[in-house]
Amino acid sequence: IHHPIDVITGLEHKDALTIGEKLGFRNDALKEVADTMMKLYDLFMKKDIILLEINPLTEAADGKIY
């Protein structure tokens, strides 16, 4: 997927939700994934990280995100 992030405002919650939807997450899983993305983006910016990868990010049968 491709979803540009505004360099001035950074990743906003609505962006994280849109990205999660594009990845196929729904309902509670979507909220959890968006929250995870927001935390990862915050870490990315605070630590001036060049690359941050989570592999895999998946939804289990019970709806939990791992």
C-alpha cells in the first residue's frame, strides 16, 4: 500500500486508521493496529530511526494482534 504522511503534522490517527483499513483490519483489530502504528511512528520520530520494520504483524483467529 502507499499512504503519504504529511511531514508537518506527522502520522495522525485518521491516517493510521486508513492504513489499517487498507491492510484489511476491521473493528477492534483496526483500533489496535492504528494504536500500534501511532506508537511506532512516535518511536520512529523520537529516536530518529531510518528503518522500522515489524514482520509479521498479524491478526489471530481470536482477533488479537501479534
